[in-house]
Amino acid sequence: MILCALLVRAHLRMVGARKLKSYWKDFVPSWVSHRYTRKNQIVSDRFLAKYGSIVSITRSKLFWIFNCKLYCPLSVALLAYVFYLVKVVEQWWCPFGHEKKYTYADAPIDKSFWHANGDAALLHPDDRENPSWNEDAV
């Protein structure tokens, strides 16, 4: 997923994207927003009771801190970031409207390929004036 994000971002930069959202600033939650620290981290004993010593690592506060402060927010943010980048690519190459296009509203761009290339006159009027790709979009 990291490689995918890097490649898609590089592709967008090559075709001229400059105001892309940032993975760290826009998708990863602030560390201070997490409720638990090593001092007050809760630990579940249910796994231990159910599965025995195989999962005794789950009794460690470090295990839960890794899951809750690193793995969970970084992986969810990475998936959200890749989805965002894919939507930007879709907006760039395909300005054609369809019933789900409204779900791309969180990834607006200023112009599609067709607008930037000077071929906007070829587009349907609704595609030419779509608010997802105009000067006010970013």
C-alpha cells in the first residue's frame, strides 16, 4: 500500500498536481488525540483466558500501544490516503459524470485532463462545469 501511494502520488506530481493533501497532516490523527498512554493503557485478559499462553503477549501494554497508537491509525490513514489519491486520479483522467461521482467530492482538483488540454468544448455541458474541477475546487 505504501508503494502504491508513492507511485500514485508521483504520477500525479508528473501530470502537474501541486496542492495534494498530505498523508501526515490530513489523514493521520494527532498523537495527543489518543486517550491512552503507557501509564494508563488498558490490557485485555480475555484472550489469555480463551487461548492460553499462545497470546500472552496481549497482556503487555506495549502490545496494545503498538496496536492503538501505531498500527491502527497509520494503517487506516494509509488506506484513506490511497483512496483519496485514486479519486484524484479519477478526477484528472475522467471528468465524465456518473451516479457515484458525488462520492469523489473529498478529492477536488482545479482542472481535468480535458480542461487542461484545451478540449473542454468536447465535453457534455454538465461535465464542463462540474464543481469538482474548477478554479475554486482547491
